[in-house]
Amino acid sequence: MQTTERHGVDRFFRNPETGKVAVVQVPNLPLVLFLVLRSIELVLSPEGWVADVLHWGGTAALTWWSVDEVARGSSPFRRVLGALVLAYVVVSTALALLG
């Protein structure tokens, strides 16, 4: 018999409709787009408007991913993860624009 604590933690990572563990989902277009744009930015170290497009395009893709996870995440874990990433994006964007 499981304890209620373990059951609660277990439920945190499971899709309530299917009961399957839902930590990673593939494919995930906005997350792939974010990783591609940021990788290009990191490898090429562009300057000017190209750097801006890669940076802000990556930020937009990550925002898209996080909002989608908050709204439609398949487990409580994914919804919380989306909310944390969204908070990070908002704070880091505000700091970048103010600084």
C-alpha cells in the first residue's frame, strides 16, 4: 500500500486522463524552435539585427512553449514547469529591456 505522500508525488508527474507519466513530450515545435534559434546564436555569435532576430525569436518561442504548458500541460509537473519558465522569461526580458 502506498502512502498518500507518495501517491500525491506520483500524481504530480502523471497525466490525470491517461495515468501515464508525462514529463517529456515529443515533438514540441516551440521548444525545438527555441533550441535551434539559441544554438545558432551561440555558435555563430552574430551581431546587429541578426543577433536581435535570433535572440527575440528564441524568447518568443520559449514564451509560446511556457504559455502552452501552463494552459494545456498534460501533468501538474508540466504546468508548474511552464509557469516557472514563463516567470523567468518575464523577469529576464524586463531586466534586459530596463538595463
